[in-house]
Amino acid sequence: MSAVLEKPSPVSPIADEARLEAVARYDVLDTPREPAFDRVASLIRLIFGVETSVVSLIDGHRQWFKAAEGNKVDELPINDTFCRHALIASAPLIVPDATKDDRFRNNPLVTGEVGVRFYAGVPITTNDGFNIGTVCAIDSRPREFTEREEKILYELAQIVTNELELRRLATTDGLTGISTRRAFKEDAQKFVALARRHRSQLSVIAFDIDHFKKVNDTYGHAAGDVVLKAVAETIGGVLRQSDVLGRLGGEEFAVILPDADAASAMAVAEKLRHSLLALRFPGSKPPMTISASFGVATLDPGADDLDALLVKADEALYEAKGAGRNVSMLWRGATTATTRQIERRRVLKAGRLVFYDKKSVIDCTVRALWDGGAEVQVFNSADIPDAVTLEIRSSGFKWDATVVTRRPTSLELSFSAA
């Protein structure tokens, strides 16, 4: 279906396309926790003596926490956040007592269970000037924030920017010696493109170490590093030279298996799983053993790009964890390959979903577009009906659409015929 083009309404800095492109180039949204960013969150609490600290990125509909201490959630709807004000103003935001500030006194984070009183936030600004997120210090007690403390928070935001740049440029993981997330995806993209062009078999395995936090808590972070290195070395020793192994972040890994169908990929996953069960760590007290959970997905060359394939593998991995961990699961979605090739265009655009005769509107982030459909992220998909209108705020394009795939925080839409 052709999009309907209307005159775009004024776009807030949150929805600015250039800003969202800057967020996208770091490929960090929805990735596991990483020590470099956890360290910044820890420093914020230690230096300022606050209850909660956050290192966050902001896309089109939410504030997502790359690192946080003292809170119970991983993300918040953007309209509820203090941080959007700091990002829009492109300046530090200091709120000594939110109950006495007209902008925030009725905010649910202030009036609800969280009970925010004090907030200090500084934008995370890229080297080319785009505000992509914030670092912030939060407390349930009112307090002042000195000019010196504001400068310290600014420097911590600069450290986050530098870490993001280093992460983006690195190709080899410094701890394990295997491909970084970026390098893995670049190599994997080439194999996926070849498989789609020749309509050949290709599978992906996503896996992570079970209860890895318990390893760190029991034996220390140095032991955790030993485990990660041993896992990478063991898995690398089992795979073929043509396979691609990468560390996606934290204790999460992925493998691309060229020329492997579902049965072959499941056999490889089981071989990898047993190899990790056999690992031993001499000198650990109590004796340390590990296991891992595996999700397997096979490419539909007509419909999948790399990101769609990784989502399938991740869903299978989630199912493996739900089944008790230390198992391998094959993605259980549709198995009939699509005959018409779909070219997905990966994007990061601010959108809105309109439904119930325009009575309800929610923000979303458009993650992919193709001829006839889109993939969007939302804060919670549970209450969204099957019939919606998708609007892209910066361009004025809109489509009537039907939900064809529903996940907890994302939807795949099929545009209605004209």
C-alpha cells in the first residue's frame, strides 16, 4: 500500500530524525549490561550519595537504561521521564525538590511508589552534537546540587560518550578475543545477504551463560572473566572455520552457521551445550561448573534480514530459559519459507500508533520498514488492538495497518490494501 502523506506536524527534539540516526549508529539499544557503563552508574551513587543512578538512551518512545543502580525497571515511557527535559533543553537539569516544581509535582514518578524528590541529569552528547541520552542521579529526599557536582556529572556523561565511541569502533572483544557485537553483525550481514541471494540454508544460534550473576556474586568478577574467556575458547574450538562467533554483550553470544538447516543447527547447539557442561575450573571453591541456554533459528531467505533472524533466535533462547535452562530450543514460528523476497530497511524513527477511531494515541519507535509493512517497538503491546494507523511524525507519512505478529514490546504490522 502507498503511504498517505500529510503535512507533518511540528516535531519535538526527541523525534528528530538526525538525532535518532545518531542513536542508531551506536547499536546499543536493548543490549545486555556492560561493565564500563555499570561502573559509571556505580560512581554516580558513590560520589553523590543518591539512591538511584541511571545511564540511559532515549529513542522515539522510551528512556532505556543501559546501566542503573537502585531501581526496579529497565525502561520508562518517554512522557513520564525527567530526562527528556534535559535532552530537549540540551543542558543539565537540576530539580532540588520535585514536589515544589510545577513541571514535575504531578508526575507519576513523584506521586507514585517511586517518590522521586531530587533529580540531576546531564545529556549524553555525541561528538557531532546530538543528545542521545542522559546520565542522572535520583533520590527520594530533596537536596541541593552544587556547581562542582554538576561538573562532575557532566564529566561522567563525557566518559559514557567516549565508551560508546570505543565500543562502536572496536572489532575484537578485549576480554574474549572474539568478534564484538559490531564486527559480528558486519560479518553476519554478508552471510545473510549471500544466503538470501542464492536462497541457501543459514542458521543462527543465540546463547547465554545460565545464572552468570551468581558466578560473579559467588566467585568474584575476576572469576566471571575467566568463565567468559573459557566459554569463547571452548565454543571456538568446536565450530567450523566458516562459522562466525561473536560476543553480543555481557554473557550473551551468537553464532552464524552458513549452509546449516534447522536440524544441523540444533545438533551444533547441543554439541556446544555439552562442551560447556564439561568445562572445569581447577582451584575454584566450591567447585565451579557452568551451563548455558541456546536458541536456534533458521533463515527464511524471502523474509528475514539479520536483525529479524536474531530476534527469532532470541525468542527461542527465551523459551529455553523458561523451560528450566541448560537446553536448546528451535524457534517455533512459521516454518514455510516466503516465496516473495521482502527487503526490510532498518530505521530508527519516532512514530505514533492511532486506534479506536483516533481516541487513543501512543508513541512508538519504528525499527524497520518494507513494502507492505513495518516493525515497531512500544512500551507494552498488550492493550493495542489489531487495527491501527501508523504515523511517522517527522515526515507526515501514515498507513492503516493490521498487527500480524505481537511480542511484549514490539509489533509487526501489515499495511492495509488501498
